[in-house]
Amino acid sequence: MQDEERYMTLKVQFKKRNSVRTSQLKHQDCSVMLHWYKILLGISGTVNAILVLTLVTLILLGMCPSEWLKYQEKCYWFSNEMKSWSDSHGYCLRRKSHLLIIQDQLEMAFIQKAVKQSNYVWIGLNFTFQKRTWTWVDGSPLDSNIFLIKGPAKENSCATIKENRIYSETCSSVFKWICQY
């Protein structure tokens, strides 16, 4: 009987020790697993943030709003009504854009295909009397090696395009216009 009691006592003590060890192991396993879950959660959160930012960037940089036409890295909007140069310029600014700035002959050819008409259209170029030069709405000067302007360069002169040429017109005249951003 004593042997049985001793055996039972040893068995209970062994179970208690194993139970404590198992509990400690489970606690350690849980903390290790919790640590890895935190790391994986952080990684997946970072990956998701990168994917969302990439998607937003592609949408903002790669697409034009409806009714706007994309060419190379720019978006263009062609008016159907007629306004003065300053009213046209203001219209574009209110839409977070500006009147057309033509960079080169390729862009001019694209614009001519898109306009498909022989009417004059305002662009973002005007004669600044103080500087006595043709200046784009972004402040850069006209490169006369790329474009020549037909007509007088005088105060209150703004530029239009018709076919493949740029013309000087009185800024108060009313024409259609092109916005870009």
C-alpha cells in the first residue's frame, strides 16, 4: 500500500511538473506565434498600403477625366463654346488646368487632328507688353525656332491656332479654346 501511495504521489508530482512545463511551453509557443503573427500582420499591412498607393498613382497619373483626351503625358479638353482669351484662361484654371501649351510640332499635329476644323482656337500664349515677348501661361517664353506667329505682336495680343499655324489675335475676340493638364 505504501508503494502504491508513493507511486501515486510520484505520479501526481510528475503530472504537476509536466503540467507546469506544458503550460510554460504553451505560453512560450503562444508568445512566439503571437510575435510571428504581428510580423506577418505588419508585412501584409505594408504590402496592402503599397498596392493601394500604386493603384491610386496609376489612376491619377494614367487616366484623364471623362470628356478629356489623353496624348502622351497630357490630358486635353476641347471647348464647344466661344469666349475671350482671359475668360477661356479662367475657365481652365477653375478646372485645375490651363490653356494649351504646345511643346513641339508633334503635339501641334495631334492638336490639329483632334480639332478637325478650320476655326481659330485659343491657346495659352499671349504677348506680354512689359517683356515685349510672347509668353506661355506657365511663364516660359515662346521658342521662335519651333513656332512663328502670324500677325502683330502688340499689347492685348493673344494666340490662336488654325490648321498648323499660330496667329496673333486681339485677346477680347471670342473663340473656342483648349485646356490641358
